[in-house]
Amino acid sequence: MSYPSFNFAEKLIQQKGSGYHVILGILAIIIGVGVGIAVNNNSIIYGSLVVGIAMIISAFLMIIKQYERAIILRLGKYQRQVGPGIQTRLPFADNILVVDIREKVSEFKAERMLTKDNVPVTIDAILRYKIIDERAKDAILNVENFNQMIQQVSQTTLRNNIGSSQFQDVLSKREEINQHVRTIIASEASNWGIEVTGVEIRQVIIPQELESAMSMQAQAEREKNARVTYGESEILVAKKFEEAARVYADNPVAYALRQSNMLYESIKVQGNTIVMIPSESLNAMGFGNLGTTIAYLESTKKAVEQQKSKDEVKQESGSK
């Protein structure tokens, strides 16, 4: 969404023709009275008098809207500032200038700027401002076109700020840049009776090749972090294995039970597949003779089959 530039001519209205109401009122009275006398009709005379007087009175009055403020220049000299409602004026002598005091939004850019570390960027920002109610006369009398002036100051301030900042700061410290730019613009605009309510950087545009390079850099950084995390996890695992080795070294029974459990898990996963077991492992677990080994394997196989049967029953009951 783009915001149209504020048109000074549309909002600052110069009302010079307050005297023509008086002229029209006098002409209406003269013509109406002349026609009424010619046709001998009193209604035309009275009607023309009412219309003419009403037009003359309207020349001394003006209506100011709630969101407007009017500046009265009498014979070219500042007379007073008036607010909304019905106000009086002197035809021919008073020149009325009306200004809109509602908050306005203006878009401005800093194109192809070089940051402090020589990175080309284009900054798209918006400026929010409004005329201070009590100082509407300053916006009209102290500057020719306050909208154009504040846009130029905003653009210059933004370019100076970007030129003195690092590229990473432009990306990560937008709020600080917004506040700094707003402070400088507000200091300038206060001389014109304008309050700056906000400055916001909407978009930072960089060349395509630089964007690709930054993407590759970010990906490499993520891969580096992943490798570091993996290495740290390997260290933790190695430490745990070292602690387990000390426990098993002091307790051969625990080591034998652990080997037995590993054998059980292997058979459980492999199913009917033949598992080759070194004789040293069997001797360490106390299964040195063939009979004992066969009995152990048979009991282990039965335990696996029983476990599978239980799992099947659970699945069938769950499906029902």
C-alpha cells in the first residue's frame, strides 16, 4: 500500500472572495425593488430585500469545520486564529487561510544509500505528523509549504542516519533508528508548528547478489551450530559410557545382566533370524556349556513369543 503525497493546495484554502456576497446582495435588492416597483408587486420587493440582506449578512460569516483552523489576515496583516464553528469576518478586508489539523501520513525514501560499511541499501519509510492546534498560524506563516519541507528534511535525516550506521544495525536496530530520526525531524518541525508523531522504516531493500550471499552465510552458520551441538552431545555420551564402564568394572554381575539384556533385545528385534554370539560373551554371562546356552536361548525365544502374543492381543482389542 502506498500513501499519496499530501497536497498542500488541497488542504490550505485561501478564501479571498468574501466581498462578492455583499455585491450580490446589493444587486439582488436593487433588481428586486426595481422589478417590484415596475410591476407594482410588494411581494417581489420584500422578497428581494430578504434575499439581499441575507446575502450581505452571510458575507460577514464563515463556517470552520471541526478538523480545521482558520487564520485571518486583515489587510495583509495577521489578525487572529479561530477555531471550528461560525466565525465573523470583514468583507474585502479579511483574507481567510484554512488549514487541516488532522494527522497525516507521508512516504519518503532514501535510495541507493551506502551504509558505514559500504553496503548499498534502499530504505522505504513513512512519516506521521500533524499540525499543533494552537500553532496552526506557524504552519501557514513561517513556511511556504510545510508538507514539502518536512518531506525533504525527513529524507535528508534518514540518509544521514543510514550513512553513519552499520548494515547489521540497520537490520536489527530499526526501532532505535526510527526514534533517532523522529527526534531530529521533530526538532526541525517544531519551528513550523508541526508535531511529528512517528517515523517507521517499512522496508530495507538490498541488491539480489548480496541477499543471496547473506542467505548462504546464514545457512553456513546454522550448519556450524548443528555440528557444534552434535559434538557436545558426543562428549556427553562418552562421559556417560565412561561412568558405566566404571560401574561394570566393579560389578561383573551387572555387566553380565547388561549383556543378557542386550542379547534379549537383539533376539526380540531380529525375530527368527540367527544371531551369532561370541563364546567369550557367553562365558562372561555364565553360559559356557552348550546345554545351558541352548536352554537360555530357548527361554529367551519363548519370552519373545509371549511378548509378541500380548502385543497382538492388545492391537486386536484396540481395533475393536
